[in-house]
Amino acid sequence: MANHRTFLQVRLIVLLSFLAGIHAEEFAGRFLQKALQFSRQDNVIVSPFSVREALAQVYVGVKGNAADELHRELHLTGHSKREAVEEFRRFHEISSPGGGATLKIANRIFVAHRFPLLPKYKDLVRKSFRTRTENINFEKKELAASRINKWISRRTENFIKDIVQAESLDDDLKLMVINAIYFHGKWKTPFNPENTRKNNFFIPGEGAVKVDMMHSHLNLLHGRIDALDANAVELPYINSNISMMVILPNRLNGLPEVEKLLHEVNLITLTYGFRKWNIDLALPKFKFEFELNLNQPLKDMGIREIFRDPDFSDLTNSEENLLVSKVIQKAVIEVNEEGSKAAAVTVVEIAALSAWRPSFIVNRPFIFVIKDQQRVYFVGRVSRLN
């Protein structure tokens, strides 16, 4: 085979607008730990679901050590490639967040002109992920970037634009795998904008800043998480099985410790021991975007071979060597009065509150999780608000 090295990029475009099961959750916990560890930004949002689905499409195309690593670290099951990605086919067949929310997931593989993809690869990703392949001339960088950005903009309801920059396209780029998620959900009980007022949000080591704080009296699942030294509430979206969980450390400077331990708890079942309480809730409005190169976090998780010398012979019969050059995720989130805009482990004891807790005041750094009963779609931290 030729020594010339060509590249494959994986880009994960995640939009959280308005706001399989245990295997996906196991990956989510470890991925979150690494993403938080390698991010230097105060506010973070990532989509474990999006990363796992995009890398599963890479898994379909590789053999040998690269396939073994991805199968293990993505917590895939089954012996054959088709069996391993069956969970994604089932998800795309039946997934629906309910009548009150919109969850759109789109996959596209942009392929360089005259670069051959094996029919069996295209067939499997189409059936399992509903992924379509599209030929593109990466040498015409401005046109290629514009075309890709238009596809992303359409799939995210025109909310995310101009993510792919022409100058960021490698000269030897052969494929770009894109996973786009759009979620739009309204709160089951919206906040009254008339009750939004300026309140303190405390930043450890710096003092307080005034932020727009939403207020409401709600009947919510609420519980204590002793393993994290934190409390949490779950805010449901209307007519949907998707909700947002807010995890609030008990101590002002408790977020770093919560982050260290978060991968040890099951984010799906965390609220199973909670009870409903009438709560005076104060939640800040926030909006931010976040982008992270995931190469190093994934390598730290044990996914290394795709970046070094992978065997892509299940994807192409080309004699050119391929490797993954970049895995990038970008996400946007906005939380306001109407909803959210935007992508065997340790046993944790969760105790319901034993005494009346009249309020849940989110006035310090916190974690948020957007999930249903099987999957974590988005998770992040908010450390600083203006």
C-alpha cells in the first residue's frame, strides 16, 4: 500500500433548542468525565449520544485493533458488525420524544470525488443510522465548506451556521462524518416571565454576579444524592419522555468534586429514588455555545488506533491509507422561561429527602443533564454567568 496518508474527519454538530439503554449510559459517564477534564472553558455542553453514534459509523468501516477498541469503548454488543449496530437501527425506527418536543437526528457522510466506498458499508450505515453519502470536492474548499454548512443549517432549523471553515479542511481529506442533533422542547410548566428578576449567582473565589433568575412554584421530582454531596431536581418537557435534570452541589465550591464522581453514577437511573415535592424553584436563564476537539479525550478513554494506523478495509478498497484526523463537537444551548434551546459500575445510594425542603435555588455552579429513560442526549456544566 502507498505510504501517502489521507484523512477522515468526524464532526458532531449538536443543537439543543428550547429547551441503548445501559450501554449508552456507560459510555456517557466516561466520556463526560474526559470532556470536562480536557475543557478549559467555564461552561460546557456535550452530547455523548452524538459522539457514540458518529464513532459507531467509523466502527462499521474498520477492522483489527481499531474495531476492537471501538467495540469495547463504545460498549457495543454482538459479534458481527450488523449485530453491533442493531441498537442504532432500532432507535431510529421507533425514536420519538412525544408530541410536545422535537428530536431530530441526521447523519451524512461527505466523500471526496473519485474516492470509492464499498457498497456493503454504504448499505449498512444507511440501514442502521439512516446515513446517506454525498460526493464532494474537498479541493474546492470554499464551495465544500459552504455546501456542508448549508446541510447543517437545514438540519438544525437554521440555528447553527458556518461551523465548517474552508481553512480547516485538510488537503488530504477524504471523508467527513457528520452527526447533527436538534432538540426543541417546552417546559411542562413554563416559567412566568414576570417572575424573572435579577438575583445573585455566586462564582467561587470571585463573589456574586447579578443574573436573570427564573422563579416558579412547581411539583417536581427532587432528591438528595449522597454520593455526590448534591441535590437534584428533574424538570419535564410537555408531552415528552425527555427531561432536564439539574444537579446542584451542596457546597459553593463543590462542582469539581461532583465532576470527579459523576462518571460513577448512572445518569439514567439517578432519579429513580426521588419523590415529588412542591418546590420553590429558582433557575438562571443561560445561553452559550461550546466546541471541543475530542481527539485527546477519546484517546484517554482507550480509543487510539483510529488516529494512528487503522485498517479501513471494511469501508473502502482504495490503496490509500486512512486515519481519523479530527473528532470535533460543537453545541449550543439556551434555557429560558418557555423551555430549553439547543445536542456495573458503582452502586449509588439515592435517598429521598427526609425533611421538607421548600426551595431549590440554583445560585452557584451546577450540572445539567437532558435525557430520557434510556439515553443521555446532552450533559454539561454551568460555572459562570454574566
